[in-house]
Amino acid sequence: MSRSAKATKKTTKKTATKTAATAATAAATAAAPAPAPATATAAPAAATATAATAAATAAAATATAAATATATAAAAAATTAATAETAPAATAATAAAAAAAVDIP
């Protein structure tokens, strides 16, 4: 066999091997499931997290408003009760002072 025939045979064999390897790689790539893009996966997760944060913020605002209203109502009730308790005594003291002032010669 001549050198040129040997070289052609060797080149043909290498080409066939490379072609087979390329075909195997292409088949493996086609068979593998396409990975989901990171943004497609991350975007719904971020939207869910944002919605959860918004819900938590709204719940906290509602709880704060309710606690403030309750505390304000309790303070108003305490003030009213204290005024109701002290008003008669203050009125009596004022009347006694006025009477004493009138009795002074």
C-alpha cells in the first residue's frame, strides 16, 4: 500500500471517529432535558417573596392600628374614670373654700 493510500485510510478513520463522537454528543445533548433559565425560575420566587412581604407588612400595620386604637380607648376610659372619681371631691373642696372665705370677717 502506498503512502498516500495509507494516509487517506488513516484520515478516513480519524474522520469517521470524529463524526461518531460528534453524533454521540449531539444525541446526548438532544436527550438531555433543557435546563430552565435561572430568571424563569427566580422571577416567580421573587414575586412570591414580594407578595409575602407585602402581606406581612399589611398584617403588621393592621395589628399596630388595632393596638393603638385599643390603647387610646383604654387611656380615654381611665381619664374619664379618674375625672369622675375626683370631680366630686374637687367640687366639695372648692365649695368648702368658698364657704370659708365668706365666713372670714
